[in-house]
Amino acid sequence: NNGTLTGYKGSVFYFTDNPKFTQNAYQFFPEGILYVQDGKVVEAGDYNKLRAKYPNAEIVDYTGKLITPGLMDSHVHYPQMEMVGSYGEQLVQWLGKYTIPTERKLADREYADKIANLYLDELIKHGTTSAAIFATISPNSTDALFEAALKRNMRVIGGSAYMDVNTPDYACLPPNEVYDFNKTLIDRWNGRGRTNYAISPRSAYLLSPAEMEATQALLKDYPDIHIQVHLAENKESGDMVTKLFPGLKNYTEVYDHYGLMTDKTIMGHCVWLDDAEFELIVARKSSCAFLPTSNLFLGSGLFNLQRANKHRATVGMGTDYAAGTTLSMLKTMGEAYKVTQLRKAFAEDPRSVEPLDPLENYYLTTLGAARAMSIDAYVGSFESGKEADFIVLDSTSTRDLSVRAEQSEDIRDLLFAFQIIGDDRSVAHTYIMGNKMK
Ligand code: GUN
Ligand code: ZN
């Protein structure tokens, strides 16, 4: 890859903006080519127009396949891999019964290394090239994650989730340790390779006012740092927040009151938000993560994308694995479509609910997620100069997809077919900074 100019020939597709709000928000070259050099995009476009401009490029032929930016997961818990599919509970009880005890195991560095490497290998297998990832209260789990990311040169955001109430003692971080705990990890990891640290106050129903204040103090010294939290995931956790912060109007205001809503804050779930809360998120330039398989698995609720769009909130798609049930962003898009379909069944006026357009869905999982994670300056599209994280999708990989894709009349419908019946087998190749990883 060093210095070599390589042209990846095939159908080339990427977004330049949100198709929900912008005309011609994508570029599609049915007979296209993506030129890459030194890990960066040189140019993407029509093969017959560009071939003379780059006569010396080495050609990799993916004719018949679809080349798009890598998929992105804007909210995920890598330490929970071994407990995916834990039966029978909703959020608060699920967290107490299964999640916190499982996360404790990652205090063992060897075990954390094993899970972190497995997790990132699975991401690559599923065509996910970037993610915003929660680690556990043990710094060993954070170190394991970042070391595994550096080894693969992946652009990931990660941080150690902390809390101090409604949690067993062994999983708590006392407020007076919040500052030094995070400072150590930020100084160790933020900006190394392609990684960024994210301060991760787990969820307001798990943090005391003192823990919130300590986080606010930390942010004064790191105003530019990424932040990731959970917000309004289900009703019960919302009621707990009201009890913990009786003076504040709603769940969203709690984060705002302590200065945690910046233009680098990703707020996971956002299921139970009213108009004023979406307005506040937009005013602060924070973003929402739409986590359909998790919300369905835990029975948390149905994210209201239409309301988010009404306020032009920045939304990124995510798995929330292992409350979420798949690492596949293709499958996740399929479940997001079903969530919007279900909203119609429960709507007062079903005609007011629109289906989730396959183009918008794919945007939310590529450029939209990159914007939600504040990494769109580097990844998420094939603009010249961006980092060459891309995937090659193959609609002939499975017989059901193959027979369906043959009937597709356009790129929009082909993307829908990938979303509804695609999976990791549909991802023929995954490239990280121009390096073939799958
Ligand atoms: N809220 C606080 N922690 C978690 C978590 O690990 N998963 C989910 N789904 N919600 C949470
Ligand atoms: Zn989560």
C-alpha cells in the first residue's frame, strides 16, 4: 500500500449529505472506481472518465460489487459480548442481573484482551470500520480496547463507563476519583493512532449529583473531549432520574445542567424524549444514537426518528450490543426499518408515519453516524483526502439475497435488499486505511 496508487473498480456509492433534507445528497457511479493512496482517498468517480487521469494505478477488480464507506456503530458495549441474549429482563433488572457481573470479569487483563480482540475482529467481519465503544469501570478493559484498536489502526472512540449509585460497590467510582481516573485514561489514549477517548458517565440514573459535578469539573479542563451517555432508554430508568434529580425538568436537562451536552456528546437511545428535549439536543449540537435491536430486545420502546427529524437532530445508527442482538449494521438497519413500521401501528394517525427510506437508513449508518460521532472530517464518505475505510458488498454472497437483488431496479432498492436480508456474508471485503482486513 505504501505509495502505490490503487484503483478499486466496481459500483461506487457514498453520501455527501443527509438525503432526507438535501437533494442529490449522494454520489453513485454504477461503473465506478475508488482511487486510494497512502491510506487516503485520492478520488472516487466514473471509471471511464477517470482511467486516463491515473494511467499507472494498480487496478483491483470488484466489478459487480458495491463499494461504499465502512459502516459505523455509534454506540456499543464490547465487554458484554459473552452475555448477548440474556433472557427475560428489561433494562434496569437486566443491568443488575447480567450486565454488571459480566463486566466485572474484564478487570482481568487477559480476559479483556481476549474479548477486545474478538470484538474488533467481529467488527471487521461485519464491515464496521468505526465505533463509539463503552468499556467497563476497570481501566484494564479500556487499555485492552485501545491496544487492540491501535493494532488494527482503526478509528474508534472509547471510554470507561463509570457510575456511583444504584450499582454494587465493586462497580462504583466515588465522585472524588472521577477526575484523576478519567485524566489518566485521557492522557494515555486520547489521540493515539486513530483513537479518541470518550468520557463516559454511564447514565443519569446511575450517577449521583456529586458524580455529575465531578464530571463537570473534569470537562472544564477537557472541553474538546468526546462524551457518550445513555438517555431516556426506558420509562423506569427515566423515573429513577426524576427521583435522583428532583429539581430538574427532565432526563435531558440533567445532562445539560452539568454541562455534559457539547457538540461532541453522543446520547444513546433517546427513546422517550419530548419536543423540548430534542430541541435542547439540537441547540447544544449534541447527537442521538438510534439503537433498534437493543430497544426491541429489552422492550425499551420505539425511537421516534420522525420527531428527531422534525428538529433536525443529528442521528447515528448503532447496535448497543449486547443489549442489542447483532454486530451487523446491515441487520441493524433492517430492524430500524421495522421500528418505524411498528410506530405506524401505534400512531394516533398512521398516515403521518413514513417508512424509513433505505437511502436515509444507509446515510444514518455511514456519513450520519460519522457526524454523530464527530469523526466526519476523517471518515464516512469518499471525499478526496478522507481516510480510506471502505467495504465491498456482494449481493451474490447468499442465494436469497442474490435472487432478490436481481430484481432491484435501482441503488435505493438494492440497499434495501442488503438491509433486510444482508449480514456479514454480504460483506466481501473490509479495508482499513487502504489495508485489506477481510
Ligand atoms: N444504561 C446504562 N448502562 C447500560 C448498558 O450497558 N446497556 C444499556 N442498553 N443501557 C444501559
Ligand atoms: Zn448502551
